[in-house]
Amino acid sequence: MSTVKLIEYAEASPEVRAVYDDIMATRKIDWINNFWKALANHPPTLRRTWESVKEVMAPGALDALTKEMIYVAVSATNNCEYCIVSHTAGARKAGMTTEMLGELMAVVGMANETNRLANGFQVPVDERLAKAARGGD
Amino acid sequence: MSTVKLIEYAEASPEVRAVYDDIMATRKIDWINNFWKALANHPPTLRRTWESVKEVMAPGALDALTKEMIYVAVSATNNCEYCIVSHTAGARKAGMTTEMLGELMAVVGMANETNRLANGFQVPVDERLAKAARGGD
Amino acid sequence: MSTVKLIEYAEASPEVRAVYDDIMATRKIDWINNFWKALANHPPTLRRTWESVKEVMAPGALDALTKEMIYVAVSATNNCEYCIVSHTAGARKAGMTTEMLGELMAVVGMANETNRLANGFQVPVDERLAKAARGGD
Amino acid sequence: MSTVKLIEYAEASPEVRAVYDDIMATRKIDWINNFWKALANHPPTLRRTWESVKEVMAPGALDALTKEMIYVAVSATNNCEYCIVSHTAGARKAGMTTEMLGELMAVVGMANETNRLANGFQVPVDERLAKAARGGD
Amino acid sequence: MSTVKLIEYAEASPEVRAVYDDIMATRKIDWINNFWKALANHPPTLRRTWESVKEVMAPGALDALTKEMIYVAVSATNNCEYCIVSHTAGARKAGMTTEMLGELMAVVGMANETNRLANGFQVPVDERLAKAARGGD
Amino acid sequence: MSTVKLIEYAEASPEVRAVYDDIMATRKIDWINNFWKALANHPPTLRRTWESVKEVMAPGALDALTKEMIYVAVSATNNCEYCIVSHTAGARKAGMTTEMLGELMAVVGMANETNRLANGFQVPVDERLAKAARGGD
């Protein structure tokens, strides 16, 4: 149960409606999902968050599908139910098959496992790897 | 500083050496990074972890570069220094440019931000999104 | 669904009742919320946790509202549904408006984003900032 | 050690310099800290992140000190060394005393403890608290 | 609501059935819990995960009860509802009493508290402790 | 580098010295580790935290070694370097061998992996497991 009211289009201020309209136009959909209805309780956060998401998730050096899968990876790691569901939906819309989801989650699980092994043993970073991470400079 | 001894090839048991040999052969490299030298303190964990990583990270429905970037996304979220460095190195080797890394981190940051907004307001999942996440069944 | 029985006042031992009575007297309320009913399965943890919460949340150098908002910030970051809801309620009781909640969550989201950017790029701490953090000593 | 080059003012592009100039003007300082020098590897992320931080951290319904302390609370919970140090410095600059830092960390520690007790016992949310969290609607 | 179909025995492929059969035989039970039915959407992950869990959770230098309690500790820290419930059940089956669960959660809560105090103040590791952690070498 | 001064015995107030004395007497050691020297900046937090740790970590339904290993499991999951090192040292002192540490970390890694698989697929809890977790009531 949300800790704030979910603000519907009909009751929204012009400032909020302008964001809702841009979300629907950008995504070519005719409805607004609950995340934005919750953020609408604080219009500056609604506007800023939407503008950031719109810019960050647009295809660039990485395509839309890769970006959605990275979003799912982070959300599964943080256990954000809303984000897991909404971005799994987004990734499926962008072409992710169930097999791809299976491999994605296998990597996410494995990364969470080895993260704890590396941290738990306090493994020191190899100088060779640090150099390679910086692009071999 | 590691909480366990880092076991070098020269002092390793035959069981550990067999894993080290397979790591070097699979990755076409001639050295072993510290992560495996730490795990070698418990040979069953060394063997099992390597076999899992080898299977999970092999190209399949997702290519090697995408898998490495997902690994970086999880490791940055968990703040595992060793894993961030080693998989940023791995992703660069697989073709990631600095621009791609920039977009990757932008998505990771944004996902961590919206994860907390969704959780913090306890936003309920939209039924439409839940259905879409399951592939529209 | 709780993994332990929720212990009601009527069935509680004298030791548990004494804590329940102090919670109600301190907070000027006439009921006990589920968190304490779950802890009552292990009376030493009930007593110790209540005494710590009572001491830590009392107004001091920081006022009660600020403390409740910090509690919400941590709970949203960890995704503890119970804690988000109960401390959002506590902060509202202490005077937090919806606009303040909006700004609070905006800071929480932004901190979670930049935490991952700083970690993901492994940004080294500036010596000037370290000195300023210690109070310029 | 950073996984990307830290870009100094002297070698920065005009787009990056414009952000650096705005950071220094807004904060009334004459240097740039490493976080922004790392983000400068991806100018759109540098610009977007700075604009968001500038907007979110400006005094509003919450004052600057409260916002800095919330930032420290989140950063301590996530263990982001860079963010803990830089925002502890920021909070001190905004007036936080060592005693206030002591109380802040006491709340952060307590919240992290009770978050796990609530999650670990899977305590169900009380309906009264859920209603109070929504502002008694 | 699961983001993938839960695959029942009757509709499972021979590859999946072989894993289900091994789970039931190893655990001496006649049903399959939902976790495995979800993983069955990606048979290689089902097989690999089960083999790893079977190997890791078998009694060795640590007994089964200790291993189940460690699993609960991690799951409560990460807030994985499914894992908290299933491994609390597993620990009870292995002999954990409610009093032991109470002490377990008290340690988990305390560790989460002091983790943030140590991180939040950025406490440097004592050389004596680092030496003792490595076994006094 | 600590964000607060580490307070040595010689310069400590009588209130802080009383806690330091009790730590040394209880643990039968003749020095104070940095964690307590940092907390001493806020004497009420020093006192309360020490009293809680002393109570929680004393042998009870769980022995001291089991408690130290649970502490390591949580600390590795949260990536608290100080806590990993100090409680690995504590567990070794209580009898943990390197083989036991290997099994401990194997469980921690596996739990972190399956936590994300369960969360990532949003696996619903089986009613049978929920009942068993509550002790079969």
C-alpha cells in the first residue's frame, strides 16, 4: 500500500499533466503506471525523474534492450519488486526472451555470489586488472 | 589485506593446479588473478565457483560483452571493489568503450535512484505491468 | 506472514508486559504494534531493542522529526516495508508534510544514484574532503 | 584507483568546463572534487547529475543541513566511502557538530538493526500504521 | 506474482524432471517448492543451482543447522522474503528452537547496526586484528 | 581514514574509560580496538553499543563460535571491511579453522546468489514452507 496518494490524470495539476502527457507520447501508450502517480505528490521530483529516465534510457552507445536488462539486474540485486516487474516487462517489450531472462538472472546470481566471496575474503585488487580496467593506459 | 593466504601455483595442490590450468586455458592467459588464489584455500569452493562462472559467462542467448556489463552493474550496486575492477577490465577486453561505460553507469545510477523512490513510497505493482512481465500470458 | 507468533498483551509474560507497558506510557498510546509482538518471542531482544530505540530516538542534538526522517531514509534504502511504513507514520506525527516527504525521498534517491556512480568508477577520496570531514583538524 | 581518467579543468572540453564553472560558482569554491572529474568521462552524465544534485540539495521544505545528514545516512547504509566522506564534510560545513554526527550515526545504526529484525521475522504491517503513513486519509 | 511460469512436474521436460527427482530423493520429500519451479524456465540454471546448493549445504566442517542459520542471516540482511521463509523452515527442521531463532536474529540485527557504525565513521582496520584474521601468520 | 578522531585511553573522559575498562576486562585483553575509539566521540553510543554487543554475543542458546560466524556472514554480505576482519579474527579465536571459513563463505555466496534468483523471478512463498517456518503451528 502506497504511503502517498496515487494521483490520477483527472485530478492532476497542469504541471503534472504536462509530464503525464510527455510520458504517454514518448512511450506511445495511453495510460500512466503507478510509479509516476506516486511521484506526482512532489511535482519537481516527478519532472526531474522523468526527464532523467527519458534521457538515460534512450538508445545510444547501448541499445534499449541492454539498458532494460541492466535495470533488471540492479533491481533484482536491490529487491525492488516494482522495478523488477516493470523493467522485466520493458525488457520483454524490447525483445527479451525467457531464455535471455534465464541467462540474465544466472549472471545476476553469480555476480552476487562472487561479490561476497571477494569481499568476504577481502581479496586485494591485482595491479594488472586495475590497469586493464582503466583501458590499459 | 586478504583474510586468507593467496595460494600461488608453485605451492598449490594438484587439485588446485588443475583448476588454475583450466582457468588459464579457457581464458587464454598465463597468470591467475587473486580471486582464485583466495578461493584456493577451500578447493571445493574454488572448483565449483570456477565451473559455475565458466558456464554462466560463456556466450549464449546473451553475448559475452552484455554479460560482463551486467556483472559490472551488480558489482557497482553492491560496492565490491574487486569485482568492479575485474569485470570493468573484462568488459573493456570484450569491447566496451568509455562511452558505453558512461551509459552503463548512468543506467545503474538511475536504477538505484528509482528503486528507492518505488520502495520508499511503497508503490503497488500495476496489474498490466505484472502481466507484461510474464510475457503477456 | 510472520515467521513467529505475534504475542498479544493478554498472553504475555510479566517480563514482556513490563516492556509493553513502558512502550505505551512513553509513546502515550494504548496499543502495541506488531514489531514488538514479534520480538516478544525472545524477551531479552524485546527489552534491549526497546531500551535502545527509546534512548536513540529521544530528542537531543537532533529533534524527533529529523531522527524519524533519517530512519525513513535508511529503511527506504534497505527496502524494509514495515520500517518504511511505521517511520513514515512516525515522521508525519512529528510534523512531516507531503512536500517534506517529497524532498526527503528526492535526496534518498539521489544519494543512492551517486553512491553507485562513485563506487562504480572507484573515485578516490580528495584529501581536502577527508580533512573537512574530520572537522578541519 | 579510479577505473576512468580524472579529467582536469585544463584538459576539459568546453561542455565539461561549463559544468565545472557552474559547480564552482554555485558552491563558491575554486576547485573541483574528484567525483565530477570522473563523471566528466561521459559529459551527459556529468551535466545531468550536477543539475539534479543542484536542484535536489537546494534548501526548500528541508534545510541544507538536514539534506546533507540524510545523504550521510544513505551513504553509510550503502558503504560508499567517497559519499560518506564528502557529505560528512558537507554536513559539517552546514553546521553539524560532532555530537550531532554521533546522534545521526546512532539512528542509522539502530534503523539498520530494526530493519533486519522486521524483515527477518517477516512482521506484517499494522493497518493503523499504514493509515497513519498516508496521512490519516 | 512470479515473472515467469511455475513449471509443474507433469509438464516438465525430462531434463527438468531429472533435477526434480534428485531434489525429492535427496531431501526425502514428495513435492517441489516454487523456487525450483521458477528456475525450471532455464534448465541449465536449475541444474547448476541445485547441484551447487546440494554440495554447499551438505554437512561438512559445519553441520546442517549452522549452515541453515547462516542462510537465514544473509537472507534477512538482503530482505529476500522467499529465502527467509524457506530457510527458517529448513533451520527449524534441522533443530532450531524459537529461542535459537531469537538469538540468531539478535546477532543479525547487531551486526547490521555495527556494520553501519564502522562504515559511517570509516574506522581504519587495526593491524593486530588483520593479523589475527589471517590466523596469526 | 576515520571521519572522527580516535580517542585514546590516556585522553578519554572517565565515562569513556569506564567502558574501555569493561571491554578489556570482559575480553581479557589489554588494548582497545579502533571501533570503540571512534564511537567514543559520542559516549552514549559507545556505552549503549558495548552493552548490547556484550549481551548479544555472550554464549546462550547459540555458542560463541556460531555467533561470530553469523556476524562474518552479515558483514561479508554488507561489505563492511572493518567488521569482516574483526569478526573473522573473533571467529578464529573461538575455534574456526580455514576449512570452516571456506564452508561459511560458500554458504554466504550461495545465499546471496539464490536471494537474487528468488527476488528476480519474484517467486511466491509456498504455503507449506510458511507453515514450517512458524514451527508447524
